[in-house]
Amino acid sequence: MKATWEKLEKNTGVLEVEVDAEQVSLALDKAFKKVAGKVNVPGFRKGKVPRSIFEAKFGIESLYRDAIDIILPEAYMEAVKETGIDPIDRPDIDFEEFSKGNPFVFKAKVVVKPEVQLGEYKGIEVPEQSADVTAEEINSELENQQKRRAELIVVEEGTAENGDITIIDYEGSVDGVLFEGGKADNHSLELGSNSFIPGFEEQVIGMKKDEVKDIKVTFPEEYHSEDLAGKEAVFKVTLHEIKRKQLPELDDEFAKDVSEYETLEEYKQDIENKLKERKLKDNEITIESTIIEKAALAAEVEIPTVMVATEVERMVEEFANRLRMQGMNMEMYFQFSGQNEDALKEQMKDEAEKRVRSQLVLEAIAVAEKISVDEEDVKEELTRLSEVYKKSAEELRSIIESNGTIDDFKQDLRTKKTVKFLVASSKLTTEVA
């Protein structure tokens, strides 16, 4: 087999492959064995018809399509390996003729991974990140813990306030006509949660128990229901009950209830330590992201649209998985947001292109710096992951290999090593971000 690669423009080229006549003959033999068991020829059992009889009845040409299907995948992959190209999309294959006794020549128009011209990537300056924890941050965390342990007290006198939990009936109408989904009984609504149409919750504030009130609101222009979008509606609201959060005292007893510490001061110190640890991790991520972004922007690379489209699809799947973890699905999201899948993909395009650019540049840096992954790196990462997932390193390796993702695993490791290299060669400036 012979293969030649000719680059055309940008990231496309033509791969020309010549498969010798002997391979063509072998493919025809395989094609005959494949179809012989499926045809009926009088006087012969299925699978027993001689080749000469088959060809006399159906013609050698009847085997060509199957033979081509047998040849193409293997020949294409061998040609890719021989020429050293890195395709990123399915090839557009074209050939003029296929015949017994002659070589088979085909051309494949291929989009390949783009070449990257690296800019400056060593010694990138990044602002030093502060990990100091303020008293306000500690108090904010304390307040969050306090709110989580609040008791709900029924308010018999007075009016509803922001933050209260109200139990209401409501019935909505537009131009005096009730609309679907606009009615509910004994609905629990936290005032200030912004879970209702803008302006609704604000008008419940100030209502008394058993009070009935007409609340006027206007549906947003981008509301998911076209029949209601932008229209003014009136909700007849009956307030049945007001519940108010009663916060526990921030004292030593509170600390004992929510932690392993005996005093509030000890608990505060623990909060400070954990906030600092969290900031240090966040700062590490910020520094890495800044360095990668600067290295990517300094490089020159023309990104094929197919790579962006592929990354968008991956991002959509990631988003769908996050929704599933929250008990939602894409259909529900589109209904609530008023978007559709095309709009979501369009929204993700810029970030997808940024991701693709960064990955291409990191790969180019790894090549330039001869960064590779050896067995020791794999063992070290598997040991680290075994602590995270509570499985042995051998079990994790078996899972990865059985999934056929060991190459992806090694590529991720190589990327991590490249990022560590960039961080190690960077310079922290005294300017604090």
C-alpha cells in the first residue's frame, strides 16, 4: 500500500491511497465468503455455491461494494499512521473505479488538527492571590450555619416580611380569563426567593394572615409561554399562614451543636482554617487558568469549526449531566429558561473555542518541552484517585482499560504535567488580585 498527503488550505488536505491488486483480491475473497451464505442458487445449499458459479450468475461486480467496505477502514487507518497526520473529523472519500486485478486508488479529503505557533509561555506573570480570611467572611459563614438551623415559628399577629415562609392560594388571569398553570392551593412561598414572576413576592410582603389581595404583575418578554410573555396578569392571592425563621443564638452551645468544638471561638478558628484552605485551592485554580489563558492568547492557531462543534456537544452533555444531578432534565430547563438547544449551543460557542484553543496550545507546549507520561506517572495518579474513589489502584486501572479510555487517561495526565510545568516557570507579581 502507498499513501501520500498533500496539504491544501488551512487545516485540510488530501490523503491519496493506493491499495495493491493483491489486497483487492483478498478483499474480494472475504466479500464472497460474506455473501455466499445469503444467496440462493438452485442445486446448491446456502454457503456451498462455487465462486465461478456465483460470478457467472451475479457477476464479480456484485462483490465490489462489500470488498470496498472491507478495504477502506483498514487502508485509511494505515495511511493515516504512515503519513503521520492527525484527523479530527470523518474523511470525505472519493474514488473513480474498483476492479478485480487492479490496484484500488482512493482519495480522502481530511480535516486535521491545526498547527500551533507558540508565543511566549515561559515566565508568564500572574498576580499573587491573597488567601487572607476576613472577619466578615467568618461571620458570613456563621450566619449561613445559623440560618440552616433556624426554627420556623408561626406568626399569628403582624404582616409578612421578606424572608418569611408564606402559605398561599393564588389564581391568575389575563384580561379576566384564567390561564393554565396559574392556580394553586396551599402553596409554600419564601418571600425574597425570587421564585415567582418579578414583582409578585414584593406585593405579598405586608399582607396579614387570612388577607385576600389582587396582585398585578407583568410576565417577562422572554417568558417560556408565548401566550403569556409580556402580558399583564392579576393574581387573586389568599394568605393562610406566615412562618418566620427564628435563629439560634451564636454562643458556645451553638458551637457544640454544629461542630466538635466546645466554644464559639474554637469553632470560629476552624471556620477560618477551612476558608483559608478553600481560598488556597481556589487561588491555585485561578493561577493555572490565568497562565493557560495567557499562553493560549500568545499563540497563533486557526481552529477548525468542527473542533468547536465537537466541544459544544461535549459541553451540552456535561450540562445535561449537571441538570440530572439536580433532578432536572433538558426539557425542563428549556421550558423554564425559554431557550432551545440551538440557542444553548450558540451561547456555549465562545467558551468551547476557548477550551479548544487552550488544549491545542497545551499539547503543543508538551511536544516542545518533551513532556511525556510514563508508567510511574500512571501509578502515582491511580494511587491518588484510589483515595478519592475508595477503590484500589488495580481496580481503577481495570475499569479504565476495560472502558478503552487508557489513552485519554494518559493524555489528561500529560496535560496536568504541562500545566505544572507552566506554573513552575511562571512569575508571581506583587500586585494582589
